[in-house]
Amino acid sequence: MKVIQILGSLAALLLCFACGDGTLQQEPVRRSGQADVVSLDDDWRFIRYGLQADGTRVEEPAGMFETGVDDSGWEKLDVPHDFAITGPFRMDLSGNTGRLPYQGIGWYRKTFTVDKADQGKRFYVDFDGVMAYAKVWLNGEYVGTWPYGYNSFRLDLTPFIKVGEPNVLAVRTDTEKWESRWYPGAGIYRHVWLVKTGQVHVKHWGTKMEAENLTARTADLHFTVEVENHLDEAAKAVVKTSVYELDSLDCLGKRVLRFDDQTLELPSQGSGKVDMQKTLDDCKRWDIESPNRYMACVTVQVDGKETDRYYTPFGVREISVSREGFFLNGRRVEIKGVCNHHDLGALGAAFNMSALERQFRIMQEMGCNSIRTSHNPPAPEVLELADKKGILIMDEAFDAWASGKREWDYNKLYEEWHRKDLEALVRRDWNHPSVVFWSIGNEVMEQQNVEMTKHLVDIVKSLDKTRPVTNGYNDPNGGRASGASMALDVMGVNYFFYEQARWDADERYKNKPTIGTETSSCLSTRGVYFMGDTLRKDYQITSYDKDAPGWGCTPDRQFATNFQFPHLLGEYVWTGFDYLGEPTPFNSDNTNLLNFRTDPSKRAELEKQLAELERTQPPSRSSYFGIVDLAGFPKDRYYLYQSHWRPDLPMAHILPHWNWEGREGQIIPVHVYTSGTEAELFVNGKSYGRKVKEAGKDFRLVWDSVVYQPGCVKVVAYKDGKQWAEDEVQTTGKAQKIRLSADRASVAGCEDELAFVTVTIVDGSGRKVPTACLPLKVEVTGCGELVATDNGDPTSFTPFQSAGRESFNGLALAIVRGKKGAAGKMQVQVSGAGLESASLEIEVK
Ligand code: GAL
């Protein structure tokens, strides 16, 4: 038995070790691209100039990039870092950008040394994203810039680097003249990498894998590799490529294919490209249900010596679009998608993998199969994780082209940068099987401009012809009438599906594949319910899921539209998660007027509402659109989507809660979301009768005349005549105790891994008290520390870093991590006056 085990693990080990042209790879592959890569995330020094968090200004001294600058007094930190998320929230700042002081100038400096053994190599720095107008210096010399804060970019450090001595990398970020219509964050908010290569190496994002002629068992792999020669003489490079299976831990499995070696004659300071083709047998397709991946490992050799090694993860899958829908591997897949902005709630824009994994888990559990990266290039890890988890991605480039929606929008960059930005996005992401649509824009001002649309589509197509290109229209009629949308493979419609019947009847448009790039925009606050006609009160919005701005609609209405037009490719709900900024309808900002560019009466109505808001100064700082709140707690709507998107999952969900002291004898409407087709409601044992859903018409069951008496509401749902699912809500006792649960039992002692601890206020019998809004205190001792707290309340001005946090409708969140390099245990304690406190232990490894 033991021998078998040893042999088994040895085999696994050997598989994990094989790489490239047969030499060994010992670790899971960390990152696509060049293999010789070092993280530059740790040990930066940071200082803020220009606009400060409190609104004052500190003059920016000249020469902050010089080597001799004394930065010993600057803040010590690691990136990803968002310097605005510490706030404070300020009423004088725009709700649209989260009332957070994101405008300012950041200086970051880091000292690093490269080994003498690396003498003669080339050195690049890869920034996954810097907000915004990044300028970079090495050892006092200017290296380069990349203004668009959402894109990834590489700069060449080779001319300035000193080998075997300390190097000073200085980065200036500037968000003083940068705006998004949401919270953008500020600073070096994604990962940074030092990349080392020989003088002859694969170009940045220089490999492209395309799978062609797919059969049930085989696929022709078409692989191109671009190689650069930085020598002052011609070079003969040999490119060797092997393809391996890639497991979910990013370890290489068995080699499944070896391309013939390719020889490239490269002129001095020139480049070349090899093009290879070979059939992959026994091919395992990438699909949303089985996200199989492969890895192409390339080595470049000159005179028999390896000068570069490059990883290209990919998946083999077939996609197509037609009037009949979106097809993945020949099967129609309805897009059940959400739009998400890039912020991670209490963590701000600073990228974190644990937070992203949590978001994806919550979305997939709901039945979501696709994400639109509204409205900008996402962190590279979004695509990597989507590849692993089987999520389809609409990869979006811009929210503005040459005309801005804000004063300091992308319009300032468009002319000089749009080609570079769009190319960077496509080249970075073209090997991801998860990316199934490119989007060149969202509600851009020039959506009727045929030439611009064609021009941007052409840029994409010149690089990648395998994916459909779309654009999100809030004026689909204008886009269609002008002919601009004809340049697209897929017509992207934001909110206007009620006109679909007319478009379908029109010869010109009826065969155009169409998708809801944005839908619904339903508004709600978790756990808040208003009766009667009241939908909004005290800057909160009812969770009966009936409210939406003028351009939006309830999820139910959208489902009915989708049902009526089954040829639509599907929808991207605005939004999966609440996000920082844009607290419509309480944002006292007129950006949304842009939605009604063509409808003067709606504009006038909205202008009036906004004038009123301007006067009353709403305190809201984050959105109400999310199906899930900012802290990651599902709102009721989550179960409405789940009931519709996962019809085979037996589930039922009752709303509202049943703690209505003082409303005895009054009517409290009860709504039920279920994947069943009918259901019976009982209140304290008394039946309120069965209700049946009419297919395509009803998506919730409503009992409008339930009279409140404390006790228990129970629903029994049926499907095809058989009992299917149940749910029950009970009137609880008073808040007595705190209950804690963490999303993981252990974390690694490094910054990247976080644990999310849910704090629930319960009564004496352990039932969640759904109305409990009570002050709490979080303490983390031992090997861990507190990163942030939240509760999902869009009007809370408590800083996210605060250990003091109110529960909001029974829940709060504490985000914790292990201390850097520590191993042992951390204790998370949460206490509150009059409550039995609770503690929980998490292992730090
Ligand atoms: C859309 C816009 C989104 C968001 C949304 C709110 O028109 O594209 O970015 O603003 O409205 O409903």
C-alpha cells in the first residue's frame, strides 16, 4: 500500500516537474508570460502630494524621482495599494466617486537589487495597473509613462539598471485630473513584476494560440510566437514549444504535444515571427462546466543557450454567435451575466485574489455564468480566475472615446492613446478561453459615429478575428439608424429591450445578434423593506425589488422580455455587486442625464429630481444596484436570479423578515422567489393558499394580503406537482449574541490571502436578528491583523479600516489576514454592548 502511494506521489511530482523543451519546472506557474519573473510588490515607500485626504494641498517638491531623495520618513507599504480607500468619506466630495478623496498625487519608491549573475540580461517592469497617469523613473532616469489607469503595461529598464547594486524605482501617479463615473481608486493598485530575459526573447504578449478545425476529439493548434533580438548583430533563434495539461493549481501535467522546432533569422535590433500548426489529439475542451486548460511552454535558444522561456495558458473551445444566440462548443448557452466594476468594496481598488475568488464564488452560486468588466480592462487575474472557474467574460475597453462624459475623462487621452490601449487589452487577453466578447465601449458619446466604430473594430480585428466585437448602446436606435452598429458582430443594448419587437420586424436589423450589455439596474438596500407605495426612504431603497431608475426595470420585467425574445444572446445585469460611487438615485450628480440624451421630457424630469438632491445633499457613497451588497452579502434579489438562472436547484426564499413589532394586524406583503412552479404560504400554520407561476410572466409569487402576527411564515414550493423546496422565516427574540463564521480555516502568512469573517447578530435561540443595527468592535490578536470592516450600508461613513463597525440589518463583515511571515494562530473577537461576544480562530500558515 505504502509503495503504491509513494509511486503515485512520485509520478505526480514528475508530472509537475516537466516543462518546456523537457527541462524542469518545479513550482506551479505563477503568471503567464516570461518565466523569469520576480514580484516587486513588497517594501515600497509612499507619500502623497497635491490634494490631500482632508482637501488641503501639499506642494509637490521637484525631483522626487532622484536617487538621493530621503524617503525614510515616507510610509512603508506593499502594493497593490489604493491610497484613497482610507478616506475619510467627505460630504463635499462627489457621491459618484464614493465621496472618497481619490484625487491627489502619489509618489512611490522602491529599492531593489538584481543579482550579478543576471549581468547581460534585459530587465522589464510590468505594471498590471496604476491609477493614473503613471510616470516611471529608474535611478533618476525617466523610463516612461502609461496614462490610462485601467490598463497593464511594460517598460524597459535595461538602459538604466545597475546589476549587483541597489536600484531605485520611482513611480508618480496622478489622479488630480482623472475621472471615472464611479470610484477609480488611486495609486499602484495592482501587482508589479520585474521580468528578466536574455537579449533575444519573446515579445511582450507575443504569443497567440488559436484552436481551429475542432472535432469531437481533436483540434488544430495554430500558435504564433513573436521574437525580438536586442543584440547589435543578427541572431539565429531556435523556438521550441511543448504543450502540457494544466491543472487547477497551475501545475503542469503530461505533455500532450510538441511543435516542430522553429528557426528564426533575426536581424540586429529586429524581430521575427514563427507560425506553427499541429493537431492536438484527445483534446479536452474548455467549457463553463469543465474549464480544462493547457499550457504552451516556449523556450528561445541562441547558440544552444536558453535566452527566454515563456508561458501561454490557453483553452480549446469553439464560440460563435448568430441570430439564434451565443454558442459554446456547439451548444447554445444563454448569457446569464452581470456587470461589475473593479473595486472590491472595503478593499477599494487594490487588487486582491481572495476577494475576487469570493466574488466569483458568490456569483456562480447564483447561477451567473458571465461577467462584463464594465467599463474598462480588468486586473489580469480576473481573466485567469475566469479561465479556471469557467466564467465567460465580456472584456471591455472604454467608457468614453474622444468626447468625455466627465471633465477629465478618457477623451483627454483618446487621440494619442486609444490604439495603444486597445491593442494592449487585446494582446494581453487574447489567449484566455474565458474571453468571449470584446467590447469597444459603453454608452460612448460617439455611438452613432460609423467611422470611429469601424476604426476601433478594425483595431481589434487586426489582432483577433476569433471573438465577436460589441459596443454598449444607450441609444440603440441612433446606433442602428446611423449604421454604426453594422460594424459590430453583436449589437449591445443597454436597457432598451422593450423595442426588440420593432427591431425584429425591421429587415435591416432582424438578423443582427443582440445582447443586453446592461439590463435592469434594479435598486435595493439589503434587509430594508417599505410597505405600501413607498420605495425609498432615508436614503435607503426597499428590498422588495420593485425600484429602478427611469431607464431600468425590475429583474422580473427583464426576464419576461428575455422570454419573449429567446433569440437574444442573454443579459448582463447592472450590477452583480454594489460598488463604490454612483449611488443612484442619491448621487446628486447629473451624469445620468446622459442616459436620456434623446428624450427631453425624461431629461427634464430627472433634472428636477437632481436639483432637489443637490439641495438635500444625500449622504450615500456606494451604489444600490448590486444583487449583492458592498460587503458581499446577498440581497433578496440574489434569490430571484438564482431561482431563474438555476431552475434545477430546489430553492425557495421568503421576503421580508418577520420582525414587525408595532405592525400587528397590518398587512405585510410576502414575496417568494423559487425555482418551483407553484407554492403554498403558511403564516402561523394558516394557509394563505397556493399561487402558480405563469411561465414567462411570473417570476415571483406574491401574497399581498398577509396580516402580520408574530410567529412563523413558511412556504412550500412545488415543481411538476411534486414538493420541491421550503423556506421559513420566524419572528426572532431580541439581539443577544454574536456568531462568527469565516470563509476559510487558514490563511497564508502573506498579504495576499484574506479571510472574510461574517458577523451575525442572533437571538437567544441562535436566529439572525434581521433588524439588528448595533455597534460592534472587532479585535484581532495572535498572528493576524484586521484589514477592513463593512456592513453593506450605502450611507455609512465609518472608515473601512475601522475596528468599530455597526451591524447593518443583522450582519457585518471583518476582513483579516495573517501577519507577514507569521505562522501560528490568530483570534478574531467581536463584541458589542449587551451582547454575548464571540471569537474564532484562524490558522496562519
Ligand atoms: C448605465 C451606465 C452604467 C451605469 C448605469 C446605472 O447607463 O452604462 O455605467 O451608470 O447606467 O444604471
